[in-house]
Amino acid sequence: MKVIVRRPRREVEMPGSRRVRDLLQELKINPESVLVVRGQELLTPDELVRDEETVEVVPAISGGSAHEV
């Protein structure tokens, strides 16, 4: 499978199929800090990514309001 990591930018080829949680563990990426996307589909940790597929690992960013109350 092809894995595109957005921060820092890199592309990794990983042979075989594996679950999202295992993929992140192998890449030493904290699963709580990223989202894993296949096409337009957000993947859960239990989903299987097949050898021929491409997924993107993008940072999960949340922000607050810029206005004070």
C-alpha cells in the first residue's frame, strides 16, 4: 500500500494489507493526533487497508474561537 503522510511530508510503500491501527503503530504515529483517509472516506482504526490502496495520514487539528467572552 502507499501511505502519504502530510506532516512531515513523506510517502511510504508498505507491502501487504493491515488494519489502520497497525499501520499507524508501524509508522510510530500517535493515532489520536491524525485522521486516516482513503479517497473521500475517513477510516476507523479497525478498518483494513489493502495492499493495492493509497491512504493519507493527515493531522487532526482543532481550534477554538478567536473571540473572548
